[in-house]
Amino acid sequence: MGRVPAGLKACTTSATVVVQTFRSAIVVAWLFIAAVATAQDRIRLDGSGSDPRGVPHGARAIVLLFTSTDCPISNRYAPEVRRLAARFGPEGVVFRLIYPSPSDGADSIREHMASFAYTGTAHAFRDPDQALVRLTGVTVTPEAVVYSGGRIVYRGRIDDRYVDLGRERPAPTVHDLADSLTAVLSG
């Protein structure tokens, strides 16, 4: 076997490292895509495969409202969420309730939807692995995310009714979610 110049050997070694790194990156990317796809496929409450960020025909925006069956603040907002869905639904806004707690099972979510008259107002999705929580950056329930034009355009509170944990105003003075939806719909 002939001698390989030191520079060529180093170049070959570097090329090998680059190829191995590239292959590793591809494997990691595929694993990530598979994990996200798997989480999205099993998240629909009714068992069908669906991505809650998927935009139905004619929809102009999607509201992902992160909630919980046992959060008293989330539950106090049910009438307001129904009002918002009735107001903005005809204009192409779709409401989806996201249940990120692993303890919220399908039966308890169905019961919650019926108890708070959400049935027919919004679709329910489970997020027990909190894939959507990580994707959207939400930190509390209730918290709303507005998805429009392929991106998140709003993430935050529904309104300012709650000043602090346990401290509630008689009525909200700022309607953050409604204002953001109005802005999205007006272009």
C-alpha cells in the first residue's frame, strides 16, 4: 500500500467526520419529525388522527385554548369562550380546547365539554405529552394561542378579569383575545 500524504489523510478523516455528523443529524431530524407526527396523530379526543393546528377549509384563524377539567379559572371562562366562539366563528375562527394535563382522560374531557356547554362550540384535543405546550410556549391554563397564516400571531390571556391568583375584577377592562381576533380578521 502506498503512502498517503498527511494532508490527504487529514482531509479524508475530516470528510468522514462530516459525513458521520451529517448522517447523525438526519437520524435525529427523522426521530424528531416522527415524535411530533406521532404526538399530533394521537392527540384528537375522538381518536382520529388530526393536527390541532390544521386549518379547515374557509378558516381564517384557529384559537387553541389551553384548559383543564379541574381548573376553576378555566371553568369560569367557559361562558366567555362560548361568546367568543359565537361571535368569531361565523367569520372563520375555529376554536379548539387543548387539555395538556395527562390526568385529563377522554371520558373526563367529554364530561367537562358537556358540563360547560362546549360541545358544538369547540373540538377537544388531549396533549398528555405536552407537545403543543412546548410548541406554543403556553405556561398556564387558561391561555389562548391564535394561529393564523401558518404562524402564531397571539399567545396570552383571554382578558384581564383575573388580576392575580384568587383576585378577580367584577368585569374585565381589556379583552386581549377578542382584540387579537379582531386584528387578525381585519388584516
